[in-house]
Amino acid sequence: MYVLVINAGSSSLKYQLLNMKDESVLAKGLCERIGIDGRLVHETDKGKHTADTAMPDHAAAMAIVLDSLLDANHGVIKSKAEITAVGHRVVHGGEAFAASVLITDEVEAAIEAVSDLAPLHNPPNLTGFRACKHHMPGVPQVAVFDTAFHQTMPKKAYLYAIDYDLYEKHKIRRYGFHGTSHKYVAQQAAILLNRPESELKLVTCHLGNGVSLCAVDGGESVDTSMGMTPLEGLAMGTRCGDIDPAVVQFIMEKECISAQQTNDLLNKKSGVLGISGVSSDFRDLSAASQSGNDRACAAMEVFAYRVAGYIGRYAACMNGLDAIIFTAGIGENDCGIREKVCAYLTWFGVELDPAQNAKRGEALDISTPEAKVRVLVIPTNEELMIARDTKTVLNL
């Protein structure tokens, strides 16, 4: 059976086609600049195919994806009928969805109803559903939510200390994101450690341009760093993370800017980019810091310090810690950041093996044999997790 995984953004559409008999990737690609001009990057074992082609909307982009999958030269299927199901990444499910679900008219309406919680993400996700429905009528589609894994958090973890009426009226609370990634690497950690997931206390660290940590106790999310939106939590590539709420009004008044301009500042011009003035890319920050750029050094130190602080907090909340997992672009590839973070954590038994820490591209334990808390690097695979959930929901 073949499952097509779709991740629709405001002007992009990422996709993968997986054979779920062996979980192999048959094709993957990206449609970008949708609504502007349009560009396709399509990859299979035959190689990479790129094309500049008009994509006025997501429906047009979806047609191009299907044409690419069927193409005589770089396609991998002979008919759309070979696609058994479609799995969609959906950023926000609010409190309505604690698990992946078959998309029905009612589910689509419920996702639209919580779009005010993720105005930049849920509307494009909805366009992805509708484009697939238009081009593949009758093919079942499944919604896999970034927020669903975190719905096991207790109230003490997700409630904000504001007027409770605001929570009840507007559902203002911590939801968390990157749930598909946190769930996947927690499952893989249990395999790597050869222990039941139900026995493990883990902190999963999804460190990319977006950054979130999750406390996973017995296979369930019990706390996470992102909040009602992805802005809360750690310092990120361009997002500020935790900040005194009064700073928002202060900036607006001092800089004479609007709420929307302030929101853009905190989401797109802050984080390590804002501190360093150099880049949101840690490769650029590392090069700048090695050249003596003090602000780049400060940005990296702030980042590592806050990640370590959250790990310590979650170890306390779970009353124990068996392993720390690093994943996503920075977590998987930046041995220097892993070393900086773990240097704060030696007090409870973290000890890195430098040779192991220098490796990349595979799931491995980078701790010394004597370490009391294991440190793992596990490449994430959100697309595979979405495909697995799709298969499970449809009982295929």
C-alpha cells in the first residue's frame, strides 16, 4: 500500500510517497512559491528533477505533484489508484483532537474552527485537504496533528495563570507543537535503549529553526515548551521564546509600532538572529563566533543555557530522567551545541563520549558507558510517523 504524505504551507507543499509494506520512500519533493510563480523539486531513486512551472494555488501544485509521480521519466506509479491514502500534517487541533483522525466534513469544520489559534498554518493545511479531495476523490485522508501528542499533559502543565474564564471562553492554554517528532523519537529511544517505553522518563529536544522540548513519561507527553503558539519556550532561530509579557507593550510604545509589527518582530526578527545580528543558521553563528563575534557567541550561549534549563526543569517535574534525545537539524548535526547543553547537566550523570558525539547521520548513544543518564541522537522522521498514523487510523 502507498501512502502520500502532504505538508501544506502558505506558499509551499512538501510531499512524500511511502510504500508502507517496508516503509520505504518512493518519492519526495517540494512545491514552492505557490501563488507567486512556482517551482518543483522532485526526487526519486532515478535522481532529482526540478522545474519552474506556474502554481497559482495549492490545487494546481497538487496536480503537478501527481503528474510528477506518474511521469514516464521520473515517476514511480502508473495510476493515481495506486495511492491508498493521504496523510496530512495539521499544525493545530486545539482541544478537539487528541489523536489522528479520518478527515470528514465535520473534522474539516472543526479544524477550521480552531484556525484562529494557528492563523498562519491551519488555513494552508485546509487547502491541502481540499486540493487532494479535488484530484483524488474517494481516497481516504487522515489529519495528523502537531498538538495531539501533547493532549496527555495534565492541567498543572497546560494552564496559564490568567483569569480561568479566559481559558474557558477562548481556550487560552499551552498546546505544544512538534508532537509528531517528539512521539517518533521517544519510540525510537525505547528501541535503542532496549527498554519498554512505559518505563522511561525522557526529555526529547527538537532543535531546528523552531525549537521545542518535551517531557515524555511512560510514553506520554506530560509537559512541553511551546505554548498556545510556537512563540513560547526556548530561544529559536527567529522567535524570542520566553519573555516578560510586559515587554510586548513596552516595545510597542517605545518603537511606536502596531501589534502586528510587534508580533512579526518577536516571531521573525528575534531569537538567535536578533541577538547575533548575523543569522538564524547555527552554521553561520559558529563561523562568526570562531571569528570573535561576541554577539554570535552570546546567541549560542543563550540557546544552550535555555535548553539545559528546560531539561533540568523537566527532570524535576518527572522526578527522574533516563535519557535525553537530540533531534532535528541542530540536534542531529551540531555536536558543539550538544556539548554546550550537556556541560550544564553533568551534576545528574550526563557524560558525553567525544568520539560518539562527533558522529552524525544515524541513531546512536553518545554517552560514555558509565553515564547515569543516556544521551541519544535520533534523526526525526515526521513523514514516516504521519504515514504510520494514517495506516493505523484506516486499519490498513
